[in-house]
Amino acid sequence: MTLARVVPPLETVGEASAVAGAGYVDDQHAEALRYLDEMAASLAQEGGLDVATDVRTGAAPAQTLAQMADQLAADLVAIATHGRGGVKRTLLGSVADQLLRSATVPILVMRPFPAA
């Protein structure tokens, strides 16, 4: 199993890039890797799974994930979604929807469990 996260490149971050400087993407990458490593350790300990992590930089997360799935010869991609609809979905887009339309492997889409 590979846990993945896509961080946006500096030029797509907008105002944050002027404030944050060149280290912004590196910081985002490191934060994403820390999170994925924590999740991987939990899955390994609780479920006995062999879990790898992969953080990539890409302006189009769905396309980046679809390419990653092809490169890894994935049998399935599972993705969590916020389940936005209406105006929010129109304004923010939907990575899950775009991935469903572009991936060459089956996609499992689920909403995250609410925090306890």
C-alpha cells in the first residue's frame, strides 16, 4: 500500500508565495511526509500492513495521482473526499471527481470519519 499526498507548486499558491518565500513548498512537502509517515506507522502497527509513502508536487492533484497510480501499477486508488457540492464544488473543484474521470484503475471514494 502506498499513501500519497500532492502539494501544490509555489506558483499555484498565490498570495502565500509572496509571504512564505521559497521554503514554502519544502515546508508543505515535509509536513505532508510527516503526516503520511504517522499514518503509515499506525497502519503497520494496527493492521500489519506494509505501507510506503509518497509526496509529490503538482498543480493538478488528480492528474498527479492518476499518473502515480499508473507508475506504481496500482490495482486500486482509494481517496477521501470532503463531499462538497454546489457552489463550493464549482469554486474549489473536486479532486475525487477529476480522478474518477482520468484514472485507468478502479477508484474507491469515501468520506473521512468524523473526529471523535
